[in-house]
Amino acid sequence: MPHENTLSPDNVVLLVVDVQEAFRDVVPNFSIIASNISRAVSGLTMLGLPLIVTEQYPEGLGPTAEEIRYALPEGFEAIEKSAFSAVGSSDVSGKLENLGAKQVLLCGLETHVCVNQTAHDLLSAGYSVHLLTDCVGSRFEPDKLAGLAKMNASGVIPSSVEMALFELMRDAKHEKFKEIQALIK
């Protein structure tokens, strides 16, 4: 029986928070973060698992990063929000509730603001939060580190794209193993 802190395909949703074009030139390693998130989106899509993507004030911060948009299923719509926490959007909280997910695979920008507040609100609502640490960033490293430390201290479970995808498959005999393996390489 899997441990409660491992991901289950029956209970998980990927939540991508505010990885928007305006951050491209100000967040260190933005292209790497967006590429990692693109792999997470592709992997979860291959596994048939649900996704939620948010955009904070898209008129000012632009659309979701191009790398991620290309990985999203055709016709996929990001949810616009104004609250820093994605859970502050009734569209996001309603979608989470409708999906019946108990685990949220979380990633996005900025680590210490929107991701941090989202993680804490998800924890308060009873979700198990798994943070893709290779898929978060902030403009300044001390802010990112503070956000990571605070979330970890509050019970967020650190993860990575590769770790999450292999937990979701659980076995090399999984029907999507070869596709996921090719995506990771």
C-alpha cells in the first residue's frame, strides 16, 4: 500500500500558478522553470490527469509562458485571478472541489507570494500539497528560499517533475512508461 505522502493518480491535480511572460526577463532561470512545467503538463496530460492554470492580471503580466501554452491540451483555458492565492479565485476552488482531488501538485511564480499563499490556503482546506521544487522561482533568491522554507515548515511535501511522474506511474509496466521516460530524458 502506497504511503500517504506519495501521489495517487486517483486523487491528483496539477496547479500551475501565474507563470506568465512578464516574468521572463526578471525571474532567474525562467526558461528552465517554464520548460520543467511544460514537461509536467505534458506528463500529466499523457496520464490523463487534470490540470488547472492561473494567470494573475494577464493584461499587465501577459499570458502563460509560451513553453507551457504549447504543452496544454487544445482549447485549454487559463483561469484569470486577482487574489495572490489561486484558492482565492472561486473558479479555482470550485474546479478543485468538482475534481474531487485530495492532492495538489503545485508549481509556479513567485515562490514567496502566489505559490506560498496558494500552498497555505490548500493546506488549510485539507489538501495534501506536493511542490514541484524544480518548477518554482522568484525574482530574488532570498525570497524563493524563504518561500520554500515556510511552505516546508507548514507541511508542503517537496517533489520534482521526475519524482512526481514516476510516483504516478508506480511501475515500469505502466502503459505510458516509455512515453514518460522519453519526456524526462
